[in-house]
Amino acid sequence: MSELLSIGISHHTASVDIREKMWLNIDETKEAVSHLLKKRFQECVVISTCNRTELYGTASALPDPSDVQRFLIDFKKATGSVRDEHFTNAIGTNAVSHLFRVAAGIESQVIGDIQILNQVKESFQISRELDALGPLLNHLMQSALHVGKRVRTETQICEGAVSISYAAVELANKIFADLSKKAVLLIGAGETGELTLKHLIGRGIGSVKVANRTREKADELVTRMSGSVVDYKDLQEALRSVDIVISSVTSPSYIVQPQHVQSVMKQRSHNPLFIIDIGVPRNVDPRCKKIDNVFLYDIDSLHTIVERNVDHRRDELPKVKDIIEEEVNAFIKWQNSLSVGPTIHDLRNVFESIRAEEVEKNINRFSPDDRQLIDIVTKRIINKILHQPTTALKDGAEDQGRNKETLQRINALRELFGIAGHKLNGNEKR
């Protein structure tokens, strides 16, 4: 029976400069899986994201984890930078549990990461395309995706903004129930501005205007994503036609002044203007908040939202862990059934072979009328002898608390009766 091994490097064990050395693009992932299948595993999946690179492999006799780690380091030409202590590994049930935690988003840097499930799914598809999946890993990956979906539908672990850019958009969405009819001015085309624009598009914003000191950067951003560009010098004019302003630039002084906003509000017929200032230092003079129908939120307001949402996600962890435990038990039950069924079949074959051989040797000692009866009686004896061990094995496969005991029984029966096949091992963490 195949065993399962997981080996990985993540934000728990290595800094970003180490993790990025082990990141695999799609082509590298395919090449690594192909190499691992040739010499080390019967089945293999590799998951690689900005925060983790992990592999899951099965074999009847697992390779030494340090050998696999060395392969990964050499494959990425990271010798000297990445060391064995940056890796963790687990076997059997511990590996199953770890994958389910990853798929659930509770092993991510941000608890409840919504992207990780798609990344697990993409890795699954790559291995499927490479014919790198057998019964065990195929069932395991399907189960991991099921865990992720259950966690997202049965808990609130993924709900609520936990980044400043996402919190800004979530706040805008609370202010306006239907963003598809609203216009936003995004001041700043840097990393924060780009993330904010991505979230706005995801929420179906009606129209976007982008202003940046360097117009070329704003042009490049809207070309890749969406929106139109406003000259930085025309910021005040742009305030007239938008409902929301989100500002995220680095500036030594306020770029939005009260007198500018006051003038614009008269031209807007005092229609509400919502300003979300996520710049550090602040981009918008806080005195703007005193202007009628102007609603100003700064980064501290957003931090309060983020912290509240992080606490809420942590509160959901017990529910998530219950789902994971339930699904791990279901997987182990399925896996046990794979070993129990063949063992029962093999055990019956051993007894039947002995019975048939002895009956054939001695059949001539009985009258023709008794020969059929001898065959029936001896089969009944075998059935009664095997009833208890068969029942015990089946019950053990059903009871998750007796997983180790069931494996020991299977090994003992195979050894005692000389049944061919690989000896099964426990699920201890290495």
C-alpha cells in the first residue's frame, strides 16, 4: 500500500527572500513533477505560491525527506541560500491534515486567504494533465477542494477585509450598495493603488479615473486593468464628477485641501462626496471632514475595520478545525477500506487454498454420497473461523480512533499467514 509524504517551505519557516528562491512557475512545476515521478514517487502534486512551495507524493517505500529537499534545492539552483531547516515534512494522517489546513486558508499569512483554494486546484490540474495522479492523490486532492468549499460556505473565515486596500473598497461598498452606478477617482498608481483598483473592479465599480504624478504609470495601469487617466494637475476638476475618492500617494503635504473641496461641492450641488485617505502621511487635510456632505475616512478608520475582521476570522477557527477533523477522518476511513478489503480477500484465499488442498487429498476416504457434504461442512468451518477477524478489521476501518490498531492487525495477519504484499506503516510525523 502506498504511503503519503508532504514536504514544504512556507512563511512559517522561511523569510520572503528564501521563499522566492523556491517559487516554481507553471513550466517549472511540470518539470519538477515529471522528475519526481521518475525516481521518487508513484504520484505527485506540487503547490507553489508566494508564501509556500510544497509537494505531496506517494510511494510504497517513501524516499528520505532530505533527499527530496536536496532535489528541490538543486532544481532551483538555491544551494547555499536554502537549507534543510527551512523545510517541514509530514507523513500519513499528518500530511493529509496539513493539506486540508492549507486548502482551508488557515495556514496562510492572512487567515482565510481566498486565493489559496484556486492555487491548490491549479496544482491538482497540472498533475492530472501530467498523469501524475493515482487513486490516493486523486482522492486526496478532491477531498482538499471539498474542505476548502465547505469552509467557505459553512463558516465566515473568509469574510471581511484584512488588507487596507480591500478595506477601503469594502467601506465604499457599504456606503453605496450598488457600486455599478458610481464613479471613483483613484489617486496613486503604485502597488496600493493597483490592489485597490483590482478590488474595485471585482466589486463591479461603474467607472474609474486614475491620477498619478507620473502619467505614464497611470496609463500603464488602466491599460492593464480598466479606467481612464486624469492629469494630476486636474485633480480638483475631477472631484466634480465622482462619488468616491481613494487616495494612496506619498506626499509631504496635503494634496486635497479644504478650499478645493468647498469649491467643488458648490459645483456638485452638494451631492455627497466620500473620501477614503489611505496615504501615509495623510493625503487629505482632515479639515475637509467639516464640510457639509463630505465624508472623510483615514487609514486609522480602516485599521479598525481590518482588526475587527481579523478577530472575527480568528473566532471562526474552531468551526474550521472541526470541518478539517471530520474530513481527515473521512479520508482515513476511505484509505483504511483500501487496505482492509484486499487483506480480507487475501486471507480468505489462504484459508480456501488450504481447505481445498486437504479436501482433495482426503476425498477418496469418503463415500460418494458424503463428498459433497464434506465440501459444504469445511467451507462453513472456514467461514466461522474467519468471521471474527473479518468483523474486527471492518469495524476498525469504520472507527477513526482505531486507525493505528487496524494497521497493526492487518500487518499481523499478513505476517502470520504469509500473505504477500507490502507491510503497512503508521502515520507518525517524521
